[in-house]
Amino acid sequence: MTPPEPWAHLAFFADPWPAIRDRLEGTGFLPGPDRVFAALEALRPQDVRVVILGQDPYPTPGHANGLAFSVTPETPLPRSLRNIYAELRDDIGAAPQTGDLSPWARQGVLLLNSALSVMPGKAGVHAAWGWHHLARQAVAEAQAHGPLAFLLWGNHAQKTLAGLPTDRDLVIATAHPSPLSARRGFFGSRPFSRINAWLTAQGRAPIDWSA
């Protein structure tokens, strides 16, 4: 579980990461040591254009692949991701073929969870371990390289990154796409076309959200 080199200088990796690493050793946590830093391994700070913050990995073995809201290609779509894809189709007319969001990450979408580990069947069990410091530090590091689009779904994401967006960033904050809240402002928010319009206005390439 070596920190990805482009991010290894973050203060988190001096403290509290060593203590978290020791607590994780031999526990059978998800998504496992080879995928725990997948969101940061997918892109460098200077390549981040969009931030989507989730909570923690899916607690069902074989589902999580280390990217927020994303699952392994063979996994049926979780309910929140089904709603995200429904909004995508309404917004831009297309959605990915599987629940694996790795193509988004490769285009500069930081799909980071506020906690990067979980135990099977125990959602949120590591939420108070200090992982949230990494989320804030990683986003701040990416901001140093240019304005970002923040896609903050739900109170948890909005509170975790509170105070970080600046006037030069785009912030789209709505209800979470979960079935319990999606109809309270997530559906109809058209975040994907809004982000692409913002990127295009800056002379930057849009995201292919259907990839």
C-alpha cells in the first residue's frame, strides 16, 4: 500500500496514514491493498479537472474498484449509480455500458471517497479513522494547478469539502443520487452538460461521460 508518487508528499501520508495502514494490515478490508489508492493512482494532481466525492467503498466483496460510485465491470449497477446513469441519459443522451467509471478517471475526474477502506458488510466502519484528511488535501493539491468543477452530491460531500471551492471553481451541489433523496434535487440538475459547458468556455476539452 505505497502512496502514489505524485501525491506522496501530502501531509496525510506522514500522519495519520501510518496508523491507518497498521490498523488495516491483515483485516481483509475492501477494496483491498491493490486498489485502496486507485483514485489517486489514476491521475496526477495537475490532471484533475472534476472532483466527485463519495463516502466509502461498497462493502460487498468483489464490487468496489477503489473509485467513488464505481464498481467492477461485471457488477450489477448499485441503486445510486443507476440513478446517476438515468440523469446522464436525460442530460446528454447516453451513459457508460458498465458501472466501471475508470474511463472518467482517465479523463481527469477525481473519483475519491472520503474514506478509502471498509470492512465487508459494514458500511462506514472506517469513516472516523482520519481518511477525510486525505480527501481535503488531495483536492487542495489539485486546485493548485487550476480551477476545478466540484460535483458535490449530498450533505456528506458538501460538508467534507466545505471551504475548499473558490470563486474560480464551478460548484454543483445537489441532493445525493440515492433512491432516498434523488428526487429532492438530483434528478433534473443536469450536472454533466453543465460541467462540459464550463470546461469548453475555458478552452478545455469536455468529459466524455458516456465512455
